Amino acid sequence: MPRKITVQENRNINLETEIAVLKNDIKYLTEKVDEISVKLDYKYVTQDEFKAKIDPITKIVYGIVALILTAVVGGLVSMLINRG
């Protein structure tokens, strides 16, 4: 006849099972954090790199907008002067 498991033994077995599951979860999370770290290091651009690449484009766009606005304002001023 098999021996009956006591309540304390049953609790110990449950705790051991939960600890094993938690260890597995921690291992999985550690692997995922490592994957994310690798992606951040090699696949994505830092803010400094992004700003360095966008800065010349921003200057060109601002320059073109300034030229257009200067032409519009100059045209309006010349219309007002010629009218008066």
C-alpha cells in the first residue's frame, strides 16, 4: 500500500514546483532582456546619431522656407508701395 503524503510534504512539493517555474521564468526574462539590449545596441539609432543626420536636412528646409516667406513678404510690401 502506498504511503500517504502529508499536508506539509504536499506544501513542500508545491513550493518546489513554484520555485522551479519561477527560475524558468527568470531565465526566459533574462534572455529576452539580452535580446533587447542587442537590438538597442545594433539595430536602432541613438538620439545623438539621429540629430546629427537630421540637422543638415533641417537647415536646408528652414532655408527654403525662409526664402519663400521672404519672397511672399517682399511681394506684399512691393504691392503696398506700388499701390500708394
